[in-house]
Amino acid sequence: MSHISDRLEALGIVVPQQPAQPAGVYVPAAVSRGAVYTAGQLPFVNGTLPMTGKVGAEVGEQDAHTLARTAAINALAAVEEAIGSLDRVTRVVKVVGFVASDPAFFGQPAVLNGASQLLGEVFGDAGVHARSAVGVAVLPLNSPIEVELIVEFE
């Protein structure tokens, strides 16, 4: 087992064997000059979205926090497929998170902490990153959350 695999197992985190199939004409992740850029990843669990709708209306903030964590795990699957092993990740550079938000909901940063905390748990200091947390009107498949990663690797 690898260092990151050991950490994932200790944390009880299972990264899917392969990322979700794209819903359009794109790839789950692209590699360029020592970095992996993931496409936006939804919080699929076994091929389905556990919840749909707007955060602050049909989806509560704590549930959205959990969904952001799940979307980040799915983004790690795209990274792993692109470079072969999460042990090659040297730094998480940036997280971009989109939150399908009810107009009265302003807690996007707290929701995206689900993704950020996961990356810190998995990568330690190398998981500390810059981040954008953006509220949007709607996301693909009526997902409440979408997460993208940019990671450096060797």
C-alpha cells in the first residue's frame, strides 16, 4: 500500500476506482506542466446523486458540506486516473466549488469547507490550498454541489 492509500484507509475514505463518466465532450482531468486540472465533479455515490436541489431550500447546509466532501473524493478519483497514484500529488493548489444556492443562502464558504477539510485530512500540509466558493443558480443534473481541483505532482 502507498502512503496516501494508508491514510485514506485510516480515515475510512474510499476513492472510486475510476471517475464518473463525463456528461459532455470533455475528460475528467487534464495534465499540463506538472499539474492536474480536474473537470467539475459532482457528489455521485455509486453512480447516483444522493440529493438534488438548491442549498438553503431543498438541501441543508450540513448535507451540502457532506456533498462537497464527496465531490472532492470524486475529484481525487479523476486525479488518480490521470497520474496513476495519489502519492504523486505534491500539493493541492486550488479548489473551485460551486453551490447551487437558494437566493437567500450565503453560506457557500462553509459548505465548501467539506472539500477543503477532506483535502487537509488526506494530504496534510500539502492539502492547504487557495479556494473559490461560488453560489450559482443551477448545476448539472440539479446537483447541489460541484468541485474542481488543481494539484501539482511529480
